[in-house]
Amino acid sequence: MKALFAALLIAGVMHNAPALARTSSASPLIGRWTVDVSRLPMPPEARPKSATIAFADAGEGKWTTHVDIVDAGGGESHAVGTTALDGTAAPVQGSPEADTVALKSPAPNVLVMALAREGVPASTRVYAVAADGKSLVETAVYFGDNGLPIMRTHYFTRVR
């Protein structure tokens, strides 16, 4: 769950629904996305009921990312952060996985997110929007208890 939460969290962090409006010059990442919980790589009983991530342009080269998760038991998590797209670390509020994030967008449809908690790396996430602008794939990379890297893929659909 922590990995999914982080994955959802730092792709931008937004907190104003009107700010989600897309413009022709906006990155195709801007908007609200929901994960296809049926495709999550975990047992069905452990999957969250819902998970959404929203990215918004906060101006001056910064993005706001907002992540909302309703877990399998009905508990809710909300995380938000506003971060420059230059790789500079910035705080995250409300995430069980991370208290710091850094973002870079090497292409208009790609976002790379690095997450840390208390100065310790938590995960790296790469978000890529499909050419049709309707789907988003997240590749999450983190390390297991044995110190070996683990990669997970999560599939999102644009809500707006």
C-alpha cells in the first residue's frame, strides 16, 4: 500500500479541482487519473477500493500533486505537495511513504518522481501518458526488505 500511495502521490500534487483544467499548451500529464485497481499486482482482498492522482500546473515551473486513496478496509489517505520540475527536493504532506519529493519532466508526457522519508530513499516513479492522452502508466521502483530492487507497473485512466 505504501508503494501505491507514493506512486500516486508525487506525480505533481494538486489541490484545487478548477486548476485541473487542461489547455492546449499544458502537459498531457495535467489532470486527474484513477488507477485500475483490478490490475494492481497484489491479492484482490488487499487492493484499495480506489486510488486517484491529480497533477496541476502551480505556475512558475511548479506542479501540485494530490493523491487520494481509499484502502481495502475503507480508510482514507490524502497526500499533497507542490514541487518545482527542476529536481529540487520539496516537502510532501500526508503520505505514509514519503515526506520529500523531487520531480523532473524530461518530455511533455513523462514525469520522473523521486521520493524519500527522513532522508532515506523510498521509491522512484516514472509516469508516461499514452499518445491518445487517455491512459497513464506508472513504473514504480523501490527496494524490498532484502535490499533488492522491485519494479511494479500501475495503469491509470484519465478522469478529466
